[in-house]
Amino acid sequence: MENTRRNFIKKVAAGSSALAIGGIGYGFSAESYSRIMGANDRIVMGIMGTNGRGKGMAANFAIQKNTEVRYICDVEEKALQKGIQAVENAVGKTPKSETDIRKMLERKDIDAVFLAPPDHWHTPAAIMSCVAGKHVYVEKPLSHNPAEGEMAIKAARKYNRVVQMGAQRRSWKLLTEGMNLLKEGVIGKPYMVKTWYTNNRGSIGTGKVVPVPANLDYELWQGPAPRRPYKDNLIHYNWHWFWNWGTGEALNNGTHEIDLARWGLGVDFPTRVNSVGGRYHYNDDWEIFDTQLITFECEGASVVWEGRSCNGTKVEGLDRGVIFYGDKGSMLTGHDGYTIYDMDEQIVKEVKSDVVIDGRNTSSPAADLDNVHIDNFLQSVRGKATLNADVEEGHKSTTWVQLGNIAQRVGRGLTTKPETGHIIGDEEAGKLWSREYEPGWEPKF
Ligand SMILES: NC(=O)c1ccc[n+]([C@@H]2O[C@H](COP(=O)([O-])OP(=O)(O)OC[C@H]3O[C@@H](n4cnc5c(N)ncnc54)[C@H](O)[C@@H]3O)[C@@H](O)[C@H]2O)c1
């Protein structure tokens, strides 16, 4: 049987000898693949990374009309099985399994991929997918660093692929309605936006270097990232809090709310970025910040992101959210819906969704709302819609928060170009615009 443990190990071994070089360029022609999609608009999907987010999304993709999840790819056996099981449960059909994304991308019958591996893999996998002629739905944050985001845009355009970032709020109906009202001036001119994320996350402890478990291909899990010893408190999920693979709470969750701030204000990049914060709550291996306040200046407005990973005290009654302040009133939003207040704090209009949203759920705040973004992607692949969160918008929002992390790391404010987000006159900060890759794994396209 395809999915047994023995076969998993066998396939990993075969995969690593056949694909010892981590290079990315396969030279597929995007056009030759776009012809493969059937006349009936059927879309065949491959899914990468199915422990948490990818498991639920695999099932969500599988239930879409005229869509088949034919491949699940994961480098850890239990996670692979979770993805397969999720699709089986959703539609009663067993997808094929794969452990090496490069092998999966060789499959000519795949039209599009959904990518939900750890952050260090996002852009490299998105680029590999474009080169292989696949359309891409890549989870947020688009990239591990801003230079990668720029590469992802170039690759999407070069290979003419539909590339969507998992900023699913961009497809939520009531939120979109609220954003349109903002643009129509419902609160006058919005000039300050406060965004936040709160949680009560526990300690990740102090990890020990131990042998890599037999059910994990740690070499492929690390992929583009420089090699580090395997520790027992890293996989799954905790990689979020280490710079080599993760991007911290600011990118993990702040990307969503900063995306809304940018959307509501209609701005591309900030002109100044500052940050305060630290790892305060626990003394453990967690490298990034558990508490952070990033401030942004952009043309005509200020934006703030407050992140508290280990103190879940809500703001405005919400575990995460966004409030726009204008010269005629305010709008509170973030979940699918919005509340408009006048200058005397009286509610002018309140629109609420029936969908239950859990802002702290680490896989999906609301699966039903994920489906709307998935549908937008699939319809865009079919040429029947345009993306709500195109790679370029994803890059802008991701870069904002990355700049916040860079400011925090160098310990001073940054001046940035409003057209590109590029850092002006700070060599040390500029070095954090990109990253080093494990030799042989540099993104190529
Ligand atoms: N849009 C959203 O609301 C949302 C919600 C949750 C998570 N996410 C994003 O989804 C991503 C995954 O998050 P998670 O919580 O599921 O993490 P996780 O660590 O639980 O799962 C990641 C999975 O990727 C697999 N993986 C690693 N390298 C791989 C490779 N080379 N090929 C195939 N699989 C590989 C891991 O084995 C694991 O199963 C993150 O980037 C996160 O930011 C987005």
C-alpha cells in the first residue's frame, strides 16, 4: 500500500538520492502546462504541508466544484497521513502521496498547488511551482524576507501564473463591504489605524539535540534554510519562533491585520517604521518576540500593530482586530463584519456575520470563510475572476511587518521608500532584507 511507513521511508531514500541537488530550475514551459487543464475547467491540485493549516485546506480544496486534490506532499509521515485522511473524509477519495515537492511538481497532471509548509519554504516552493507551470496559492506570509517576496512577484509574472497569498480576509464579503465604505468616506479621512493580535501561548521549553525521528525527512524539511541540528521542540509548529525558519507572531498573525490596514487606507508601503518589544514572558528557546508594538508612518496616516503572544487580554472586545480612526468617526473590524461609530462613540451601523470566528485558532479562524478565498483562486485560475490577494498585494503587506521585525532587530527606526518599502541609508538593516540559503537551494527561475 502506498501510504505505509515502510514505503514512506523507502520513498524518502529514493527521493534523496535521485534529487541530491537542491536546485530549482526545471525549465518547464508554463504554456505547455496551461494547455493541460481540461476543457471542463477541472483543476487538479497538489497540496504541500498538511500538519495544521494544510490539512484543513486540503479538505476545503477537495470539496470545491470541479476540483480534485490528487496529491498530498509532506516530509513527515503523520502529517502526510493527516492530509490524506482529511481528503478521504471530505470526498471519499484517496489522494496519492509524495514526500519531495520537486517530485510532485514533475507531475504533469497537476494544474495548481496549495503551499502550507513553514515560512522558510513559502517563496522557494512558490517559485519552483511557477517554474513547473503550476498556479499557486501560497500561505501567508508570502516570504521569509522582503527580497524573496520581490522574487515571487517576478517569477509569477515571468511564468504568467496565478499566484495568490493566503490573506483570506480579502475575500470576505462583509469585510469587503466595510472596506468599500471606508473608501467612500464613511468615517471621513481615516488617519490612524490600530491593529492587534493577542493570545495565551505557553512556553516551548528548552530543546535537546536528539536524533531525527525516523518518520521525518529533516533534510527536506529544512530545504532552503541553512542547516541546524534537529531539536526536540521544533517540529511541528514551534519553528514559527526561530529566525532560521519562522518570522514570529508579527508575520504569523500581524500580516492579516496589517493587510486590512493597508487595504482600508489604500497605501502601498510605509515611509517610517519603528518597533519596541522582546521575549518577556518565558525564558526558553523562543528567539523572536512575544510582545511587540510596531508603528508605521505612511502618507497621511499612522498604523500600529500590537502583538501579545502570551497575554490574551482583548482589545475592543476582540482577540484580534483592526480599528480605523477618521476625522468623522471610526470603524472597528477584522472579523467578517464591521461597526461604524460617530465621533461621540455612538454606533451608526453594525454588520455582523453568522459565521463563527475563532481568531486564535492556529489552523483556521473560520473554514467556511477560507472557502471563499479558495473559490476566488480557483476561478482566477479558470480565468473567470481576478485575484483578491495577488502576490504583489501579498508582498506589500508581508513587507510592512518584515520591516517591523527588522527595526526591532537593529534596535532603531527605519526610513523606507513609499514605492518599494526599501530601507534608506541603513546598511545593517538592509542586510536583513534578504537571507542566506543552504548552498544549492537558492531560488532560481
Ligand atoms: N491563512 C491562515 O489563516 C493561516 C492559518 C494557519 C497557518 N497558516 C500558515 O500555514 C503555514 C503552515 O502552518 P502550520 O501551523 O500548519 O505549520 P505546521 O508546522 O503545523 O505544518 C507545516 C507542515 O509542513 C510540512 N513540511 C515542511 N517542509 C516540507 C516540505 N519540504 N515538503 C512538504 N511538507 C513540508 C511539515 O512536515 C508540516 O506537516 C504557515 O506558514 C502559517 O503561517 C496560515
